[in-house]
Amino acid sequence: MRIFRVDNPHTKPLPFWQWLIDEVKKKNPEVIFLAEAFTRPKVMYRLAKLGFSQSYTYFTWRNTKPELTQYFTELTQTQTREYFRPSLWPNTPDILNEYLQFGGRPAFMVRLVLAATLGASFGIYGPAFELLEDRAREPGSEEYLNSEKYEIRNWDRERPDSLKELIARINRIRKENRALQRDQSLRFHTVDNEQIICYTKQSEDLSNVIAVVVNLDPHHVQSGWVTIPVETLQLDPLESYQAHDLLSGARFLWHGAKNFVELAPQSAPAHILRLRRRIRREQDFDYFL
């Protein structure tokens, strides 16, 4: 065993974790410790400094565009990024938040895309997540009804509404795109609709540029104009460039910084777009006269 998810490490003496992690890593430096700690920010950050490889975050409760933008700017653009390695979880065995309880299948798709693209590390508690489990113990509770913590559940993994194919597709996208395997390049961009969030990630050499556009409203179609910093991403502001949606396979020709998007939550609540720098025109061929 090389990966340990430690339950509530903040309720144990902190010097103990520093000693334990140091001793383990002397012999097995590859071991990963995940801190499953939902507590005050200073305590979560202290655990990371003591040696935890990855840490739970407040992503579970960040659902609006201002909340997501502020929180992930803090995690990726301040000194926090030097020691805190976030792991994003839309749900856990203990937590079924209100967004999933009332948003239906689109809410699960939205949170999956956000978790998988905002962070280099993410996880889901399944098959509850795959099979859209949204029943809470009682109104106002974040605990699952019929929780697996207290009973053995039998799941129909072949249900037609399962998210397994979407999860597999997103995992392939993450594997094939280096931009999604790092957090430091995350930048948020302007959209003239508060229900739509847009952000980019890129590899260090800009050979892999990903733009993600997500409809945060699981109930209604939302549209708007997104603003991409084309010059920063070495895209010619005067030329067309290709936006290839890795989720649907669709390809769009975008031009300049501002482009229009429309996202229907039931069918396509998000775009994960691979931006390609230049589209060849007829003038590029040597036989064009």
C-alpha cells in the first residue's frame, strides 16, 4: 500500500504527523498521504506544511462563480501553492452538498468537469456519484440517506443514466493534455454572464492550451461572450484559431478575444476546449497566386 487517506488528521497531535510522515518517507519516499481534513484554513495549511502530499479543500461548497474564482486564485496564485496540494472532491462518503441534491444529472456533470479541470488532483465517491445519488437523510442535511457507512448497498452499474462514460472520457482528456496536470497556470477570464465561468490552463511551452467554459446553472440554458487573452496564449488576435471541444468532438473557429458560447445543462453543460494557434488559409500554400 502506497496511498493513505487519513481521516480527520486535525483531531490528532500535529507533531505526531510530522514524525510519522518523516519516518515513512525515509524508507518509502513515494508514499502519498491525503489529509481528509475539513477544518479552519490555518490548520489545513499547517498539515500540508507538516508533510501531507495532498489535502481536501473547500471546493465541495464553492458553487458560484465568485466563490470558485476567489478560492482557486488563492490556491494557485499566492504563496499557498508552494506547500498546499489541493485534491478536489464533489462528494465524499460523508458529504452530499445541496448543489447535488437539487441540481439533477446536470449538477453532477458540472461538478465533475470543474473538479477534473480546476485541479491536477481530483476524486469522487462512487458509485454514488456515478449513479447520481442525491437523496439526503433529511431536509437541510448533507448526509446520504441509506449511507454505505451503515449498510451494504447493491448498485446497478449498468444503468443507462450512469456517468461512467463521461468520467472515462474526462480521465482520458486529463491524461492526454499536460495543461490539466498542473495548477500554477490556472487563470480565470471574463464572461458577461454570472452563470458561466471560463478559465484556461496551459503547458509551460504553450504547446497545450486548454480553455474550460462551464454553465453553473443546472436548470437553464445560459449563453454569453467569453474573453480569451489571445496574445498571452500566443494566439494571433487578427487570425482565426480552432477551439476543439474534447468532450463532444465539435470544432469551432474562433476569432479574436471575444467569442460566443451557449450551454444547455441537460446535454452539454461545459466545453473543454483545446485551442490551436492558427488555421491555415489558402494564402499559406506556395501555389496560391
